[in-house]
Amino acid sequence: MNARPGAILPGKEAFDGKATEGSRPGAQAPHRTAFPHDAVGTSPRGVRAVARAATAMPVRTSRIAGEKPVGMMADAPIRVLLVEDHNDLAGTIVDFLESFDFAVDYAADGLTGLHLARTRTFDAIVLDVVLPGIDGLELCRRLRAEHACATPVIMLTARDELNDKLAGFDSGADDYLIKPFDLPELVARLRSLVRRGTGAVTGERLSVADLTLDTGSREVHRAGRALALSPTAFRILELLVRRAPNIVTREEIEWTLWGEEPPRSDSLRSLVYKLRGWVDGDADAPLLHTVAGIGYRLAAPGANEAGNDTGSADS
């Protein structure tokens, strides 16, 4: 498992595949990084740098290379947000998911989890019910009702009464796992939810001007014309559409695509150049704008701010 310098890795004690709150006695807690709730719009690495002076709240990011889970795109590991206040259990889950090449972000309280869920892009969320700050039920309700977030959610809880399960589903959860549970079952359920979420069964239709993007069918149209994007280009465009007309920094796009290990070459410039060709190639007015020295934004014609370079020289 790779981690950024200074990270405290969870212990590697053997475990039997059961995820319980006492399954790893003596294990070290996942790396603690402060994450201020008012840091919206700051790039991930910038937030981490600023946050060292703030009150500590666990947030853990990691990515490893290797074979991708069956059915997933080769260049797109499954990105999971884990919100769990028990450090030992969280460490066990993170280790196991990483062994299947999931990319995991970790939050240990409800408010941090809500912040990450609404400011970053995930394929699935694993959410404990009992959390400090706000509980998992309230977090899930807010994501669905206030932020129109359609990311699949699996609830984790020791409560096994029918009413508890119904409350979880009523809050917007897609699945429910009772502690203790088998870790391979969690992997299987995550894969199943992600496959359903990337198919035509469920999705959001997002739009900027005459461009529409369907997260369920993964179809993109500009002025009624279908655009055949690569999986990586789709991820970039989805991030830009969700943030439009705001600027998305190069650093944040790189983090979304490659986590803590971006390629050494300037691959992002080439990817955006290709994306610009797909999105703006046959259009009367450009939607994809370069903000020199900062990043990129999608904006309707006439909404471009002064100082933006919309040409392809610095794509």
C-alpha cells in the first residue's frame, strides 16, 4: 500500500476477513489530516497543507497500482468514500479495499464526510450510521435532498432491527450491511452498486448551455450531437460540468484522475486538448476555457471572464 510521506499506515496484523469494531486490536489509526469545513473550492493538496494548523479530523487518501476489478475501466479505479468513526475498523476496511485496487478517502465524522461527498467525485460511499457531528442517516438525507447527490451509499451498522433498516433506506441508502460482516461481501456489493450506477439504470442529467451529460448512460451531447468520449475524458468533463461555471484547478483534476500519484509527464494538458476537440470542435462558441496558471472551467458563451485563455496553446 502506497501513501504520501508522513502517513501513518494501518497495522498489518492478520485478520480473518470479518469486519468488526475490534477486528484489529492494536492497529494504528489511519493518517490524521485536518480538513476545515469551509475550505470549499481549495485544491485537495492545498487543503491538506492549510489544514495542518487546524483541528484534526481524519481524512485518508490512497491509491495503488495493479489489476483493476473485473468490469471496471482500466484507467479508472473505483473511488470510495469511507465514513467510519472507529479507527481500527476503518483501517481494516481501507487495507482490504486497497488490496482490490479501490481508491479510498476516509473521514471519521459526519461533517467531514458530508464535505468530502459534496465537493469530490466518488463512485460509492460506505457510511456508518452512528457518527460524531451528524449521524449517517442525516448525512445521507442531506446528500440526497440538498445536494442532489446520486452516488450509491452502503450503510454500515450494528443495528439489525427491521425499523433500523427501513430508516436507512428511507434516508436514501442503496444497501445495508450489518456488523460484523465479511469484507469480501463488502467488495462484491460495492462492485454491484458501481456497475448499476454506471449503467443506464440510475443517473443524473447535467447540463451547461447546449451540452448535456448523463451520468447513468454516460452519454454526452453538444447541440444535439452525440460526443464519443474516452472514459478519462468523461471523468474530466463530469467534474467540470458539476462545478460550472466555477474554475477547477489542474491539481484537483489530476487528483480526481490519479490520486496522489499523477504521471510525471503533463498528461492532463493532452487530455484536455482532446476533450476540447470533442466538446468545442464543431461548435459555434467554446464552452471549455483555460484559466491561465490555474485550471479550467465550463461556461456558456458570453460568461467567460477576462484573462481566460480559451485557445489550445495552453490546453
